Amino acid sequence: METVEQLVSFQHVHVQLNGGAPWGFTLKGGLEHGEPLIITKDELVNINGSALYGSRQEALILIKGSYRVLKIVVRRYADIHTHMLT
């Protein structure tokens, strides 16, 4: 019998945006949609030092509360490698 094991790796990318809103990205998903918070295929995990727990509304409040500097951390996933085990 064969089974499939998927190994997913990721890295955290720290970004600092300066100058003020608009910040130039669109936030999609969120806990209320049953999805992670996504910015162009990356998962948003932290805003200005505050860890996120999935709510898009929470993220929008933190983003809108940023005046001149917005610091975000995104989780960038590498390609999924699939291995067949026997």
C-alpha cells in the first residue's frame, strides 16, 4: 500500500514599509472566511510586533493604526515536495 507524505517548508520574511497609507497590498482571507490571512500568496502572521490569530478585522485594525511605519512578518511557503512511501 502506498501513502503520500507532503513536506512543507517555509521561511518568515520581515518587511518594513515607510511613508504611510496606502501601503500597496491587498489583504485576503481570515478566520471568518476559514482561510489564513494572505498577501500575494504569503501568510500574514505579525503586524507591528503583534502576533495574528487569523481574524481579517483584527489585521485591518492594526494596519489602519499604523501611521508612518508598518512592520509585517509574512510566512512564505516553499514548494510542496511529495514523496511516495511504500
